[in-house]
Amino acid sequence: RGAFRTAADYTDLITVQPIPQSITLPAIDFTSDWFIVRGRLRMADRMLEERSLVHRNANTPAKFEAVQRERVASREATGN
């Protein structure tokens, strides 16, 4: 399941019960300052994959910080 991008995405999933009166759609926000960034580099039979958890500083919109990185290097198996 993907992330909610609009209020309609959210309300479509809760059709079993009515939306509580205490929750108004303008009070629901679907933005985030946290992102998962994935990259893959291939060269012949070798592969380097990286996944990073990135935080965007709300006070400085152009500032991003990698909070955590995970790298995996591997070789593709040959079918001999």
C-alpha cells in the first residue's frame, strides 16, 4: 500500500464507519519532511545498492540531511 497523498485517499479507506466529527479534512495533512531515497549502480556483474533515510529541515528548505544509510554490494550469479 502506498502513502496517502490526498484526503480522498484517506476517506476512501474508511467507508465502513463515518468520519468522526472531531476530524475535519483541513486538519489532516499528508506532507512529510522524511523520505527514503534508493539508488542502484550497476557495472558488469557487480551491483551497489544504497537506501538512505533523509530529513528535510523545515527551517531551511534547501537543507537535507541523511540520517541513516544502508549500502549493499553484490555480484549477480551467472547461469553456468
